[in-house]
Amino acid sequence: MLILEDKDFIAKGSERACYLHPKDNNKTVKVTYENNKREKNKQSQKEISYYKQLQKKGLKNWKHLPQYFGEVKTNKGHGFIIELIKDYDGQVSKSFAYYLKENDVEKYKRELEKYKQYFIDNCIIFNYGMMPKNILLRKNSETDFDLVLIDGLGDVSHFTLPNKIPYFARRRINRRWDKFVNKYLKK
């Protein structure tokens, strides 16, 4: 069992909390916390399942997703381990929402285009949890950035069979992308 301490706490969403891995400062542990209004965290189950599908599919390019390292039992509940997204200077990357408050979305147009193309090229489905606060902007240098989805991976639809066919998966990605842009990036 992995012991997570309060000093290792990074962030908390509506159902899950993230902790720095106590034995590896390049990894983080996501756990469903108690009293989150749900007995089981379907979000974590779907995300873990989707990460496993990507691994089975042989995904080599994790540029826009944190790499997945498996499930773990912790003193705070069941969790899973993913890469901790850091900037070139070693600092934990900040959310895309943070940078959108400082700068206009136009500054990140190139990064957004590469980000969308990554999902299309790899047929990676994201859900409606993809919003600026669930995307980190990783600084590779002062002028080079990557967007990294840390929450909202996988499909929450009941009918997911079309996602296995690239043509239909890309159509779903494009529709969700348009909703994402219209809801969060247009003023």
C-alpha cells in the first residue's frame, strides 16, 4: 500500500485528488476521495480503462497526455499513477485556464491546432471534462508550449462502438472539439 501524505497534495477536483508520488517526484497519484457524493468513481474507471486501451493500441506519443503507469492501493483509497507534468524549469505546469486569464487565446492558436491534430491523428476520444482547467500548459522553453489533458480522457457516451472505427472516432472528436472551442475559447 502506498502512503500518501497531506504534504504531497497537489490539487483536487469534484471527485478526485492528486498527490505527488511519495517515491517518484516525476509521477502523481490520482485517488477518489471520500465524501465525494459518489460511492464509486466512474470517472476514474473510465479513465483507467481508456489508458489501458491506449497502451494496448501501442500509443508511443504521450506528448499531450500524461503517461499512465498503472493502478495502486493507497491509504486514501484506490488510485492510479500518471506522469507529473512539469515545465522545462522543473516547476509543475499550470492550467491552460491560468494562462488564458493572462493572455488572449490567439497567443496559443498554434498549440491548440497541434493539440487537436494529436487527438485526430491518434483517434483519442476526450469527453466533456476537457476544459481549460483540466488542461495543463507545459512550457518546454520560454517560447515552446504543449497542451496536456489531465482530466476528461475517454468517452462517457453509452454507445462507444463507433469510436473503434477511425472515421467515426474522428467525427466525434471534431464535434467535441467544436463544442470545446465554442464553450471555452470564444468570447
